[in-house]
Amino acid sequence: MTTASSLAKALRSEWLLDPDVTFINHGSFGATPRAVLVEQDRWRARMERHPTGFMTYELPVALRAAATRLAEFVGAADRDLVFVENATVGCNAVLNTFQLEVGDEILVTDHCYPAIRKAAEHVAHRTGARVVEASMPIPLGDCGDIATPIGSRCGSRTRLAILDHVTSPTAVVCPIRDLTSLCRASGAAVLIDGAHAPGMLALDIPSIGADWYVGNCHKWLMAPKGSGFLWTSPARQSDTHPLVISHGYRQGFTAEFDWTGTRDPSAWLAVPAAIDFHRQLGGPALQARNSALAREAANLLLQRWRSERATSDALTGSMAAVRLPDKGAATAHRALELRRLLFDQHRIEVAIQLFGGALWARISAQAYNELSDYERLAQVFASEAPA
């Protein structure tokens, strides 16, 4: 009988990952399977055989076909979804075309991805608006621990709320439909940063009720780097524009985003192959398996380190954050130092995050991982942190 451990070992060969490294950081940049990379290379070769013909005649059709497959995967209509390089680009496109005035507020949380927080601050500085932060102290036990602070900071001046579907530093799976409804009830437009959601969680984006939803395909969907998307509700499409204005301007939402100049579209065109690979590994069953492993691994570290988790099992997807039993100063420098030491001395790749005045190990669980991967991390800190 095939065990979960032996299956993970067998599957690891589907990726190019270094066999000598314990890789429990899929959440940062993902890892693209060999089969998907082959498909990306096929599209590149096709493009280079006849660049002019490909860009002019083939690409528009192929790009919309790939967008249709992705839209189906996230429960959306293809006319409402466009490709972008990553979730940060998608958020910037929304922020740079959303109309703000002096005194308006942009609501974020203290778990917001730093790049998105900085983009919001840049736009606020330029327009005279301001960024307001809702604090969600961890550990977070249930949905109320998230909704209450957001509700208390969303008011009559809130024009735009930026909400995370899965928080990056703390791996919290947020009750996104409830949060969206809460903010919309106050009159705010809602932008969802769903960088980690596609491939980790089952998605039906229109049912969330947001105005915009951005996601990455290169993380949990395992597409090539540089493949993200922006979904925009029909009511917002005429006022949403790409960061680069080109030939498609005022010709419709998809026309504007599909062509902003010459670039390599192979990552986007390989997204259907990533969807196929995800489904071959079980689709919903893979998501459930990864979430179960992340919870089991987090509880193992919790017990070994006599520490705390950032969230309960109820708010955990395929990642989890556990506070490190490190006696050093909780600084960004120390986080980077520990990450390097873990890799250089123990060949373990894991995200070490600074949040709330403490250092956290943010672990990821993908098909190629097994519980022994996290046992290795637990043992490193069993007596004391790396020197």
C-alpha cells in the first residue's frame, strides 16, 4: 500500500527542486512542475518560429483561450478576467485608476502584504487621502477576531478597503465574503488581494461580492513565474486601466490589458497546463491534503517548541505560522539571518517572518512535502536557535 510519505517522495521528481534541500516554502514563489515548464517552452518556441505572425494573429486568440480556462477555474466569466504579471501589478493597476480625494481613506490591515501597503501609501500621498490600518492581534481564533477590528475601522470616509484572502506574513485564511459584505455596507469599494488563494482554496470569485480580485497563478496553482490575474466586476471595468496604456485604450477591459506592448506571454499561455497538473494531483483533494498537512505540521511545531500558532485550524489553509523559540532580538535582520543559517547549515528553506514583535516560521505544505520535512525544522530549534 502506498503511504502518504512515499507518494510525496515519488511526486517530488515532478519538480526541479534540489533533492538535498528540505523545501517548505512553496508559498513565497511557488515551484513550477516540469510538465508545465515544458508547455511554457513549447509556447516560446512557437512564438520564435514566426514572431510577427504569432504576436499579430495567434496570441490574441491563445491568450483569451487561456483566460477562459483560468476564469472557469476561479468561477468567473472570461470577459471579467485579464492576465497581469502578479498580484502586486494588479493591485497597483486598481490603485492608480481609482479616484481618491483629500480626506478619503484606504483601509488595510496590519497583516497586509508590505508591497501593497506601500502602493496604497504612494497613492494616498499623491491624492491627499490617507491609509488607515485595522489591527488584528494574533493568535486569531475565529472569524470574529478578524471582522471586529476591520468593522471598527471601516467608516464613512473609507473609499477603498484592501482585504487579504490569505495573509502573507501570518498565513491567515480570512472570511472574505463576510469581510467584503461588511465593508460594502459602509459604502467602501473592495479590492481583494488573493495572491495565495488560487490553487489553495476553492474559488467562486463573483460570489465574494468584491469590486476587484487579484491572484497569483505561480504560487499554489504552480504556473510559471510572472502569471497573475485581475478580475474586475462589470460595473468597474470602464474605470480600471492597466499601468501601461497602449493600443487597446478605450476599446474595452480585456483589450486594454491583453496588449500593453511586446512581452513574453508564455507564462500566461502555460496556465491551462498548470490547471491540468493541479487537477491530476487531485484538485480539491490536493487542497484538502495540503491543508491537513499544514495543520498537522503546525501542531507538531507548536508542541515541540511550546510556542503558539498565529491561527487556529479553522483559519488555516496550506500554510501556517508558528512563533519561533528564538532568544535573539526579534528584528528584520534576525529573521533574515535565521533564514540564511537554516539554509546554509541545515539545508532547510522556510520563510521566517517578523510580525507583532516576534519571529514566526511560516511553513508551506505542497504535494511533494511530508511530515518529516517539518520534523527536521522542529529538531533544529529543539535545544536552541542556530548560532
